[in-house]
Amino acid sequence: MLLCFETLNYVPGRLNAGSLGVFTNRELFMKTFLTITFLFISFSVFAQDQLTVFYFGATDCGPCNRPDVIESIDIIQADFDTLHSEFETKLVMVTMDENMDEAIKYIQKYEYWDEVSMGSRYHNELILAHLNKADIPGVPHIMIFRDSFEDGGYGTQTIKNREFVKSIMGGDEIVAWANNNMKLK
């Protein structure tokens, strides 16, 4: 919902109220109330932190294609937000395949993603930004970040802070983590 209010026009040396005219106490109260309400709603929309879960995989990665790993990713997709309900959750698939047809087939093995990034092997922008900084930048790999946001203007939000939370690397490790309530610590 976008609410618009008339504002005072500033002209150097004087303040011009434009078409606002003279307010009664009730009008002034209502405009002030609506402005404060709008600001409260705007800030509360961005107030809740989000856990962003990146899953890095590839078609030619043997462990990424193991049935138990695929099943574990489906469990994570289904249950992660419930287990960590104090946060919003975003699930991001990053496939490192250079062949887009193969990447699409790989992505379709899973139920749901909020976002998908495909291609470029280890030169993919998300891999450059996150996975390549991991202790062991291999796949399959899950990396979790806690993001806080701020108003980016025009009804958008931008990441104010991204804090690393957890890294799970390897098929066996992902399966164990998914079956162990996906603890963050």
C-alpha cells in the first residue's frame, strides 16, 4: 500500500504550504496520525530479519545428485521456515552448470525455490560473493546468512547487513543436518 501526502515546498527564505491551506486541529491531528502510521508500517515491513539459505550444486556433482541429498533438500525446503519461524526465510538455488538446459533439469529435481541463479561454474556472481569465500568452496554446499534490511526508497528494500550464520558442505553433512532439526549453532 502506498500512501501519498502533500508536503511543504521549501523556497529559500520562506516556507510555502502550497495548497494545504489552514488546518483545523482535527485536520492537523489526522494528517499527523496518518503520517506516523505510514512511517510505522514502512519501517515494520523491513524490521524482521531474514535467513537466506543458499544451496550450491551442479548436474555433474555426484553427491548433489544422490537421492538422499535431494530428499534432504526437499526436507529443508518444507521445514526450515517452520523450525526458524522467528525469521522470514528465502531459499536460493545456485547451480554451477554452464549448460542452461542441464541446469534447468537439475533445478526441477526440487520442489521450490524463491530465487534461482544458473551458470558460469565458479564465476557465477553468487559463488564469487559467497561460496568462494568458504573454508572449502565445494558442492553440494548450503550457506545461511542472516540479513537485515533498510528502506531502499521507492517501496524497495536493500540489505543493510548480511551476517554469516552457517555452512554445511558435503552430501553426508547436508543429510545429517536436515535430519537433525537444522540447527543454526
